Amino acid sequence: MKQRIRIIRAVKYTGAVVLAIGVLIFLYGFFISDRSLWTGIGIGTVMGAVFLFLMGVFFVGTEEKIKERYGKLKSKNENTN
């Protein structure tokens, strides 16, 4: 359980840092820069941060579900023997 909490915490903080960087790049490109290149890079960075967070949550959830099923299967096999 501690391992999953550590993974979620790492994904959360990494996603937050990348999201903040992406928002700053987007705001720079939208309000300060005269080129729209920075705006696109900012949007892509924000999308990357969201994708990173969702994949981390998905992997932790999948791991939890697999361990739950394995535990049920193991107890079921012990009961039949």
C-alpha cells in the first residue's frame, strides 16, 4: 500500500510541476510573445501533464485491481484444496 501512495504522490507532484510550466509557457505565448509558437507549446505541455497524471493513476488502479483479483484467486484455490 505504501508503494502505491508513493507512486501517486510522485505522479501528482510531477504532473503539477509540468502543468505549471505549461500554463506559464501558454500565458507567455498568448499575452507577451508576438509568435503563436509558444502558445502551441504551452498547450502541448499542459496536455502532456494531464496525460502523465492520468496514466499514473491508471497504472496504480490497475495494479490494485490485479492484486485484489490475485488475492481472491489464491484464497479460492486454498479453499478448494
